[in-house]
Amino acid sequence: MTQIDPFYLALLVLYSLLGGLCLAVVHGREDPRGVRLWGFSLLLYSAAVMAGVMGLPYHPRRMVVNSIISLAPVFAFLAFTSYTTMRVNRRWLAAGSLLTIAVIIVNHLGPHFLVALDSTASTPIAVVLFAMGAHALLRRGPVDVRRPARFVAGVLLFGLLLWLGRAITIWSVVGTTSVTRVPARIVSWLMIGEMAGAVAATFGLLWMEVGLGEAALRKLAEVDPLTNLPNRRITMERFDRELRRSMRHRRSFALLLLDVDSFKAINDGYGHPTGDAVLRHLGAVLSSTVRDVDAVGRFGGEEFAVLLTEEQLAGAIIAAERFRHAIEAAPFVKDSVQLEIRVSGGIAMYPEDGADWDAMFAAADARLYVAKSTGRNRIVAPEAVLQP
């Protein structure tokens, strides 16, 4: 057994274990596509190592080993970019892989075989894909897991340098000579770097998956699934924060309740799916109309709540009317259905209407009831009823 054999064995065991772990983690699940692809990439590396230690003739063995190695970075690239918004051109990926394999085969079958070219043919595609993957993670990576995405991007850059260092080393040692082996000491250090990169990338991808899972759970707990607006609990928490801030700085703010007029008639006449679509439409209109400093949420049913921060009564009335007119000016259209949507609203002011949620909500709800009972499509404020 030669000195380098234990490193091959270590690579084989490590890649097999990590690849098997990735596939076991995502077994029966559809979402973690990146971990699954990374697992396939690791198993390809493992297959290449296994082919390398088999007792095949030199040229067939090297062709198989390096052809498999040329495919592994492609799966790795697909794994990393699956967490980004980058659009991957699979035809270019396939063309690059086929070109690399063709270079390997021609080098072995041609009259002038180059050991260095055989060992580094996969370097260009690996370097390009790793650079693109790192850039995609840094620029187009998931917002909810920026830290692990940056970590994985750093691992990719490390892998890129490792590929380049390996190629430079091989060409400087072997070049165009007939030497068939790189010194064992150099190969050992390269293998250690490969093992460290494989472990770090696996850790980083699993870190991203955990972060994305936590973000999804937070979204389920905080966001109304129909409209993608903050739900009742989050709206009330935002109210409490705004209340404490307003008390501290002795400023006023407003709570606006909006309710869709004749929503029951929409459900009865067009069906609940259309009613749900109307609510989604209203959520989009409100989101595009609200100021950055304010907050809008779905409070339940067809009722929405808007917190208007640092607003006096006059400003709150203007803002409420802006919402009402924006909704009125954006009819709901889907297939053959076109509906003009109207809303009624009630405004409560801090501190005039109370200094807690229950008091302000009761005041705004009472004025909303007045708006409904006096003709709808209007906003009722503490001191005024605005006609449409």
C-alpha cells in the first residue's frame, strides 16, 4: 500500500458519508432541492475516487475518473444556485460538461497524451461555475439566510482557489513531460483542502436549510396566508410598540379600520374563491398605498387595520381617504368577472380615544359601524363624517 492510499480511502469514506447524509436528510421531502443536488455531487466525487482505486488499465481508468469529476461541479453549481434567483441555462451547462469530457477522451486517444491536461481538464468549468455560484449567493441569495449564504459563497471561493492551485501545481510539476504522478506530499495537501471544503459546504447548506425552515415557520405565525399581510397578532404587537413609542415622545397616532362593503353579496353571488381573490387584490392595493412608516394588516374576515404613525386627525383623515380612493380606483378583474370594490372605515386617535388596544379598537369599530349604517363607502373620523 502506498503512502497516498489512506487519503484516497479517507476521501471515499467522507464523500460517501456526506452524500448519504444529505440524501437521508431530504428523503421524502420536495423542498430541499439544493441539499439533494449537493448530495449527488458528493456521491459523484465518491464514485470518481472509487473508480480511481480500482484495478482498471491506466487510460480507461483515468478517462472514467476525470469524466465523473467534470460532472460533479455541475451538480454542485445547481445545488448552490437553487437558493438564489439566478436563472440557470442548462444547455450551456450540458455543453460545457460535454466539451470537458471530449477533451479528456481526445487527450487519451490522441497521439500526444498529456498527464497535466488529463488531470486539469475539469478546472475551467469548475472555476467558472464556482465563481458564478458565489456571485449568485452574494447578490441574489435568500434574504432570510444571508449569513449562511455568505458562508457558502466563501466556501465556493475557497474551492475555486483550490481548483486553480491544483491546476497550477500539476502543470508546474508535470507540464508536458511523461511523468504520471504528482508528488505524494502535494496531493496530500490538496486532498486535505478538498475534504475541508466538502465538510464546510455541507455544513453551510444545512445551515441555510435550517434558517429557511425557521423563516417559513415565522411567516406562518406572522403572515395572513391569503393576503400575505401581517396577521391579527402581529398587527396588535405593532400597535403596542407604536403605543409605547408615542407615549414616550408624546405624539399622536391613528388606528384605521377598513371593511369591504357588501362582501357577503360578493361571496354569495360569485363564490368564496372569488371572495378570496378580492381580499388578495385588496391586500395588494393596500400594500402599494401604505407609507413605509405605517403598517397594514388583515384583522379578520374582510376587515383590515392600518396604523398611521405620528399622525394628527387631519392627516389621518387624508390618509384614510387615500386608501378608500385607491381601492375604488382599482376594480377587481379576473376572467369574466369585474367588480368595483368599495370600503368603509373608522378612525380612532391616540390619546383622545384611549391609551390601549381595546379602547382604540372599540372607538374605531364604532365609527366603522356608523360608516356602514349611513350609506357605506365613507370614512368616519372622531369629529367628521366625510361624504363620498
